[in-house]
Amino acid sequence: MIQPRPTTIGEILTLSKHFHVPRFQRGYAWEPTEAGEFLSDLESEAQLNRGLFLGTLIFNVSEESKDKITIVDGQQRLTTIFLLLIACRMLAKRLGADGVAQETQKRITVTDPATAKSKGPLLVASDSIRDVFGVMTDSQWNGSMPTKVGTKWVKRQSRRLRPVYDFFQRKIKDYDQEQLSKLLDSIYKTRAIRIDIDDDEEAFDIFERTNARGTDLEVSDLLKNYLYQQNVSGLDDKWKEILSNSDGTVLKMLKYFYVAKQEYVNKSDLYSRLKNYCTKLGGADKLVDELHQFSIFYNIARKEDNPAQIKAYFASKGCKAIASDADKYQRVHLSLQALRLFKVSQTYPLIYAALTSLVAKGNPSSPSSSKLLIKLLNVMEKYHFVNNAICDRVGNEVEKLYANFCKKFNETKDFELTVNELISKLREQLASEEEFSARFCDVSYATDPIALIAYIFDRLSNYNIAPGERVPIYDPQKGQTRSNHNVEHFLPQKPDDGATLDSGTQQVIDNIGNLLVISFRANSSLGNLSPAKKIQKLKGPLQKNIQNLHYVREFIEKYGDKAELWNEQAIMDRSRDMAREAYGHIWNLS
């Protein structure tokens, strides 16, 4: 029995029921990008004094009599709303608004009306975050992400939740009580269509059908229909190529295109803004041509791992100074490769706007202008490594800044001045060394992608080395990140001498301070030898295998005499040394 009806988030949050995320659903997957767009839309609707429309929420109410409602569709949106409410509760406490904090808490947990005691979170989250989410919903939570809940290690759960929660905290940290109340009011007024079903099998079928549909096509379909009405010649073939270049992310590509050409835009306004821009250009044919050109760049920036294709693209744009210099187009390639690894796509409109400005108003054949573009890419790589890859900040914290500079690049008469102004802004927003060091020292083989660890050692080992002389450690072009080099535990997880590791050392065995990246052949020869025996081999018969890895040679020189007592203290000392070197030199925004 399907019962669709309008509702608000406020109504849902006042139900004394536990909303469960079933096991057949994927874990919480929203990134700060999606959360940022949600908050931006929420704030925009609040200014207009109307409720944001959240879409359809589907619930299985077959066990409602047991105070249990299962979420069939909507867990990503609802979980994100709860994270925002938790951030609001924490802010209310800091502001001394105890009444607001208490009322917010009533919408986060279920309270027994007879005893006034908590019966647990209103949302019983997905398994991938459940333990830490439960800690965060507690009214006494101190704001610190746990590494353990009871006897269970929950670092992965904390790392999954921290980016979105930290994003919300930063966005509202300067709110006063009136602003906070206005935000909470806009959350509660958020509208949705609620569909209740009362059958488990039907719930599973609806979940499969709902998540099999694509949701990115609405704006592109509207735009395509509009362009057909304008009688654009050869639209079928051109549109097919544009969609192919978007590779399933057409909505994001259309948004980035508009930002690169005009200014920041919310998704809800994108279609009308694109139509207005079409009129401004003087016709749909020009819009399609511009969109086609942007789609070519977008495809290369997102996917191209062949430096030769980067060279060919810059040659097609008339940038001879880059296309004719292997060192330069290799540097562009490396920066784009890194930004893909960090999953930061907000850079694409800005890079395109800067390149377009260089071609249209600068001198694309000038070595000095080309160096400025490469410098900008390099600074963006370093900035997003520090703030996003390590400090878990959100990529869209600079989305509006980048949008503003897209406009500046489109209007500038001084390319160098605009590049330097943007770099100065990024320096101002860079995470502090203290924040970076704390997060860097937590990088672990157990919890972080091997690709990120390979990238870190790649940049450490190739610092100040020309691209043509690099020894690639992170090289996804080959389809692997460790085809020629392995991530090696200096102190083995299971030493072959049978040594027993103390509990402190065991806890940090996967920490970056205990990792080296060395050649595959050297690693196979070292096996599970003790640190002291590894140093002997690396100084002796394996010396030739590490002659091109200056960072490994420096490690031996600096830490070789400490190998006999390589324990928790030594590992963490090295990780702090690495953090200082990383922030002060390798990823310094100079």
C-alpha cells in the first residue's frame, strides 16, 4: 500500500520512532561537496522565507508499531541533516543558548516521555558509521571524533563522518543566536514528499528501482530541448560528444561550464542561467560551441593520464610554450593527476578560465605567461593536498572563491596580477601547520588509500627534480600505484625473528612514520627482516636498488642508527619530522 503525502523535516523529527537504515543499502557516502550544495540551497531558500524541497522520502512502516521505521530511500539526505543538527546543537551550547540546544537535541534523539531519558538516536545510521554517529548524537558529546567505541576500533567511521561534520562546523561557527535559529527554522520547514509502504519485499524492489535511475539528466534534458527549439545545426552529433565527454557527470559539467564563463550558480538556478547566457552570447549555436570546447577540457582534466594528450590539447589552444616543452606539459599532467587523486573537481572551472584568459588576453606562446599558469596549477595541487587530502576539509570551501576568480580572469587585463592575487588568497586559507601536522601524523596504511601514500612518497622522493628525471612512485597511468615500487613496513607487522611488539608499537605499526616506498625487487629481498637487518641490506647488497630514491637514502642516514630500538616513539618522531618537511618545503605555497 503506497501512501504519498507532503511533509516537512520538522514533522519527521518530532516522531517518537527510530528510523533505521537497512543493511541492504550502501553506507553513508555523501562528501562535503554534496553537503555544501545542500547547505547553500537551504540558506538560499531561508532568505526567501520558504522551505527547501528535498524530494521524495520512502519509508517502510511495516514495523511502526515497534517504533521502527525503515528508510527505503533518503538515508544520505537524512543522515546529512542530522549531522547539521548536531553541529547546530554544539554551536548553541557555545553560545550559551541552552534552550535551543535542548530543543535541537529532542530532534536528534528519542526521549522516553515517562522518564525523560534518552532511548537513543532518532536515526539508527548505516553500519559504516553507526557507532561513531551514536556517540555524536549523545547530548554530552565533547566534539572529539573517537578512535574506539568500547573495544571496537572505529577510525574508519570517524574518517567517513569527519569531513561533512567539520564542514558544517566551519560554515556556521560565526553565527549568532538569531542566525542559528533562522537556520534551524529553515531545516524544519524543509519540504518533502513522504511515501509509506508496508511490505519488506516491496521496499527492496522500490529501493532497487529508485537507485537504478539516473538523477543528473534533468537540467541537461531541459537544455537539450531548448537547443532543439533554437534549431542548432548538427545538434545530435555535438550533443552526443558533449555527453560522452561528461562521462556520466553532465549536471556537474554544465554547472562548471557556467561558473567558468560567468559566476557561481546553485543547481536549482542552473537551467535558467544557461538560457540567459545563451541570449547574452547571441545565439544557441555559440553556446553549443563553447560548451563543446569546455567538455573537451573537462574530459581531459578528469581522465587523461597520457602526457602526450595534455601536450596535444595545449597545442590545439595555441599554447606553444607549454606544448613544445616536455618539462612544462609534464608538470601540468602531474598536477591534474594529483587533483584527481584528491577528488577535488572545483578547480576545473578556474583552470579553464585561467587558460582561456591566457589564450585570449595574454600571450600563450610566452614562456613567462606559461610559467604563471603552471605555477597556479602547482599551488592548487599543494593547497588541496594540505587542506583536503590531509586535513579532510571540503573541496567546496573555495568553490565561491574560485567562481569569483573565474570572473576576474574573464575580465582581467593583467594575467600575472590575477594569478598572484589568487595565490595570495589561497595562502590565507591554508590550514595551519598545527592542524596539518596532527592529521598528517595520523596517515596510516590501514585506513588511507595506498594511492595517497604512494603520492606522498612520490613527491617527497622527487622534490626539486625535473619531470624528465623523476622516478615515478605514484603513477596511475600504468593502472597501478605500486607496479615498480612497494609500500614497505620498516618494522614488519610480523617480524621473522619472532619478536613481540608492545601494545603501543602495535597500534602505530601502520603509521606513515613506519612506512617506506622502495623498489619491488628490494622489498622482496627484505621480507620480514628486523629494522636493523634491513638497514644492513640497504647499505650493502641492495644499495644499487635505492640509488635513485634519495628520500630512502636520507632515511637511512637519519634513522639508520635508531633501527635497533624502532618502536612507537621512533615511529611517531619520524611522522612528525615528515610533517614538518611536508608543510615547510614539499607542499609549501611559495
